[in-house]
Amino acid sequence: MRRVVPVVMLLLITCAAVTVQAQAGGEEKHTISQVLDRSLSAVEKEFVDAADAMPQDKYNYAPTNGEFKGVRTFSQQVKHVAAVNYLVAASILGEKPPMELGGENGPDSMTSKTDILKFLRDSFGFAHRAMTSLNAENVVGTIKSPFGEGKTTRLGMATLIVGHCFDHYGQMVEYLRSNGIIPPASRGQ
């Protein structure tokens, strides 16, 4: 959770900057749900593209050289992010996840790249629904944390999704590059 604080601060500063810019320049004003949903869209694009770039035969790859004992495989990284997306979005919405997740690591029975990518894409769809439910009246209201840590806010959970995805995206980039694959976001640069 300590890593979430800088992400929350960055998003709050971004929200403030967007508001000031909109007021100063007469530009369109954005709502908090629009700002957070756009942040989610940005990480979704990079994350899903990276997940899709790894070939099926490398989906069970995990590094072994160095200190990598017990790390998640590539497919486990993707399923974990999707499962947490569902858990956090459900918390924001005050609902149960729309499917059985098998905990924070996603369903054990899900092993094919096609199924994992669908699970991932669907999790982002559910997270977008949660982001668009946010408004000035509910964004800082107290809700139950999906992680057993007591109470949190919808804003805290919304920023957690973005930060969490980028944490694992960074790991996935290393897995891709270890297999000679340039992440899609880095191609052509």
C-alpha cells in the first residue's frame, strides 16, 4: 500500500492541473471519473498489448537467473492483475465480482492465452464501469477494502488499479525482453 501513496498524489496533482488548466483556458472541464477512466485506458492499452505480445508457448515463462525464486509466471502476472482489477472495481461499485476469481491470482483452471486475455480484457471493462460510477459525492466516501485492511475510499481504490497495473506491467516488460520481444509500447522508438 505504501507504493499507492505516490500514485494517489500524482493523480490528485493531475486532477488539480487539469481543473486549473480548464478554468484558465476556457477549455472543457473534466470530471474526476473522466480523468481516472482515461488513466485506466492508458494503462489498459499498454498492459493488454504487452500481454498479447507474449506467444502462447512463453506464457508460463518466469525468469530463473538471479533472485527469482517463487516469482509469478507471465500468465500468472496477467491473471493476477485481472483478478485484482475485478476485486477493486467490485469494491468501488459495492458489488461482488461478476465471476468466481479464485482469489487474487485468478482461476487456476484458466491456462490458455486466449482465455487469459479475455479474462484480462473483461476485467478492464468492469473496471471502466467502476471508474465511470465515480462522482464528487462518492469519490472520497469510505468503503470496505477488498484486501481485508478495513476501510478505504473509492478514489484510493481507483488509483490503486492504475498503480497496480503499472507495477506488473514493468515486470512483464522484463519477461518480454528476456524472451527477445520488444514491448509494443517501445516499438518504433
